[in-house]
Amino acid sequence: MAPSSEKKLIEWIESSGKAEPGPQCAHHILGHGGRDSALRRWGLAKSEGGKKATLRAIVAVARKLSVLLHRLWVSGEFYKPFPQMV
């Protein structure tokens, strides 16, 4: 996604109050209720640096989550929170 379209998405998330399911799930993963996983650790590392970094991390985690869910759906595998450790 181009930087300008990412900026528009972040502005939309901030202003609308109607977030899509992807960013809502990503926000939960990165929040206090999220379980420990490789995706959460990656997102928390991306979110360091302020509010804009946190919003970018939410969008990035939402994208990774959508790719992960599609991959699990296509392959029929089960979710592994830490895939390299298994």
C-alpha cells in the first residue's frame, strides 16, 4: 500500500468510529487482553514510538492477520502462536 493510502486509512480509523473487523481484531491482539504470540510480539515491537507508530502497527497486524487466516484456510492447518518453535 502506498504511503498516501496508508495515511488515509489511518485517518479514517481515527475519525469514523466504524472500524473494520481486521483493525478491531488487531487492536485486541495488541491490547491488554491479547494472548502472547509471535504476531503480538511483532506488532508490539512495531508500535513503539508514539501514537502514529501504534496506529501503523495496528494496520500492519491487521494485514498480517488477514494473510495468516487466508493461509490457514487454504492449507487446512491449525494456528500455531509461535510457528518457529514447533
